[in-house]
Amino acid sequence: MTDAELRACGLSSGKVRFLRDLVAKVTDGTVPLRKLPAMPDDEIRDRLLEVNGIGPWTVAARRGLRAASASTERRGGGLGGVR
């Protein structure tokens, strides 16, 4: 898609730049999507911070979601362990 087509979908210019950079970083291996779940948090943070548009707050939010997911798995899955 062109930038104009993405903008026509409602994305801001900043979001288009972010998506383009994210795709480039995934393509060149900087952000290896399939390997991220097995990577240490510090390495994930370093890789994600290389993407324009991802900052410390975004990385911290991802880390919080990862911790919440792990906690849910330890309790047996579902919301609060309810099946």
C-alpha cells in the first residue's frame, strides 16, 4: 500500500512512518517476531526501542502485559483462573 492509501484508511502520517519502520525492522531481523516470546525482556526492550514510534512507555506496557499473561497461565488460564 502507498502512504496515501494508508492515510485514506485513517492513519496519521506518524502512524504510517511507524508502520513502515516496523516492517523494515521485522524484515531485516532487528525485531524477530517469531523469536520474541523466547527472548529475555532486556533484549526485547532493546530491539523494540530501535523502532521509530516505540518508546519506553510502550515497552513497559508490553512488559506488563507479558507478566499478566504469565500470571494467568500459572493460575490455570482464563480471567482470574475461571474456566
